[in-house]
Amino acid sequence: MAVVGFSGSPPFPPRGIEVEATEEAIADVSRDILAWYLSMGYPFASAGMYFSSPDTLMVNLVPGRRASLEGVRFPDGIRTKPGLLLRRLSLKPGDPYDPEAVLRWLDALDRLDFLENVGVPELYLGPMGDLVVYLPVTEASPGWFSGGVSYGEASGVLGGGELVLSNLFGGGRRLALSAQATGFGIDGSFFYREPWLFGTPAGFSLFLSQEIPDSGSVNRRWEALLFYDLGDLEVSGGGGSWSGWPAGGERQRYDYGEVGLAWDLTRRVPQGRAGFSGTLSTTGGTASEPDSDSLSTWFMATGEGSASVATFSGSFGFGVGIRGGGILQGEWLSSGLWRLGGYGTLRGYPENVFRAGRWGVASPEVSIGETATRLYAFSDIGLLETLEGLSKPVSVGLGLRGGSGRLRYDAGAGFPVDRGPGEARFYLSALYSI
């Protein structure tokens, strides 16, 4: 074995390379060195090699001219507008090529939910003698329809559905429509998000909803926000209004303004995403009092977050997800309480059976499977602070999760530990990519 040493002009490749003294091994080292220079933006580098001693291979390096970025290419036929994919790339044509800027760009693209996979970029010389980046990307489906049903002895069959278009007109716009049957009626919502207004990281979102929290009551809400995208972090501000018609009571109304922060540090894993995401918001406004023309002011600061980790070893997998949120300071308005229970929060309990001002749910899971289809055992462990006091719901169960083609499914059963299997609820959730 011979140690590889470098001379000539910097930059130099990483040191510590050893090579066998054969023509094939030396040729491989030469190719690797020139490929490294290409990745750093030096496509015209040259390397001369000679043995300065029996165990030392010296490489005399001439990096040549540092190339500029000539352009970026994507696969033909993608629906997403190339300009949308390039907005997070800090390099412009004519700038000196910077591999660190490209890595930051790839990391930003990995967070886009309308891209299924971001490949390894390829570099080649363009017609102007500078570097062209070809980036293979695989788009996710432009949207999906998901639906779920659950069944319990006491509440019967409950279910709902959601239609999401995640890359409307190829511009990263998001449209979501949902409906959910509860024990008291149908809850529904509409959400639209418009990113990159006028080619800037600013955008807006609009949210409309109606919910029926109990028999004879109706709550309606609208909210409009402006946001500025900073990559992992998003800053937002706006306002909205919440109106409630309680059973047998007068209309209640809350008008408010809001500022907030949101972050997403999740990354793709074999079954979904793992990492940490969350929001913090401060809301203040006026409230109309029933049977009165007077207005009172109110303030509320809230936070919500989720974190998950997953590890796989052979056919076995283990993961845990932790979610939580609550009113950090201010008044506990009925419009600000979280509705928890059922698939997605506390499996084994009826849908939205809890209304909490502060809450946390830990969900450990053990799974087994040789393919994407996995059998899993789970537990949902909750700690909820409600208007009635502290509640500690715990459920356990089994499920089967997998997919075939455009269809993904999750089916199982769970029950509250303190009530036993006789109170089990069965659930089935399916997602079909459009």
C-alpha cells in the first residue's frame, strides 16, 4: 500500500488516501480526485502522479479555472414549475459554483411535500464552458383523497374524508377540503395556501371551518394569514373571527389578530417523516358578551409541537411520537380548546371526546414486517388538562399499515386500558394518491 500525498495549487482533496501500487488502483484514484474537483466547481483540473518513494504516491494538482453556474436542468415532463424549485437556490447563472449552496438547496427541496424524492445532482459542462446542474426529482402525486371510519359499541360508526391538492397548477399551492362525522353532526373545513407572492417568500392562507361540538350547538370560524417563509422557520400574522351558537344560548363572537412562528425540522423516513415540528402563536382580540352590546378584550398565547423518531433493524422497527400543545397564557376560550380522541390522537376513544386547554400524547410503537406492510402494536398515553380537571387516558391496540400502488392503508383496533377490550374501537384509514 502507498500513501497518497498532494502538491501543487489548492484546494486539495481530503488527505489520508491509501492505494495499492497497481495501474487499476492508481487510475481509480485519479478518477476520484478529478470527480472531487468537478463537484467543487473545477471541471478543468489536472493531476500528474509519480512515486516519490516506494510507499508514497505524489499527485501534483492544477485545479484550473473555477467554473460558474451556467444553468440548472430538471427531468422533462415534471408538473412543477422549474422556477418554484429554483427559488431556494442562492446561486444565479454567472455566479461562481458553490457546492455548499447546492447542498443547502437540496435540503430545502427535501422539505417540499409535493416532491417524493430528490436525487443526486449531476454536473456537466454546458455550451458556454461552465457548469450545468442536472437534478433528478420524482414528484409526489398532485394530491390525494383520504378517508377513515371507526366503530365502537357506544357511538356506532363515525367517519370522514379529506381531499388535498398539494401542488395546484404546479405552483406549490395547497387546497384541502375535509368533512368529519361526529356523534352530533358533520364538521367541515376549507384551507387554501398561496406561496411565493410576486416571486418572494411571502404568501397567504385562508381557513374556514364549521364544527358541531354537541347537540344543538354550531361553531364557525374564518382566519386569514400572511406569512414569510425562512426555510425551516415561517413567520405569520393576520386575523380572523370565531362565532358560536350554543344550544339554548345567545351567539358568542371573538374577533382576533394573531402573530406566530412555525417550524418544520422533519425529514423523510421509510414510513413517513420523523423529526420535530411545531407552532407558537399569540392571539388577542375582542369578545361580544351574550345579552349585551359591550365588548371585552382577551389575550391568549398558544403552542403546539410534535416530535418523532423511528429505527429499523431487519424486520423489526421501533418508534415513538410525542405531540402536545396548549394555552400557555391567557384565557381559556372555548374556541381555543383542542378536540382530542379517535384516530390520529387517542386511538381507542371516540372521535373528539375530549376538549383540552393543555395536552400531551406519547405514542410508542413496535412493528414487524419485511416490506412496507407492517404489523404494529401501539399505545397512546395522554395527559390532558380540561375544564373539568386533569385526565390521563391510556389506550393500547394492534394495527396493520401498508400500501399497494397508489393506495395506502392503516387498519386496527384499540381500547382504553381502564375499560378493557369490551370498549374497543375499530378503525380503518385509507389514502389514495390522485
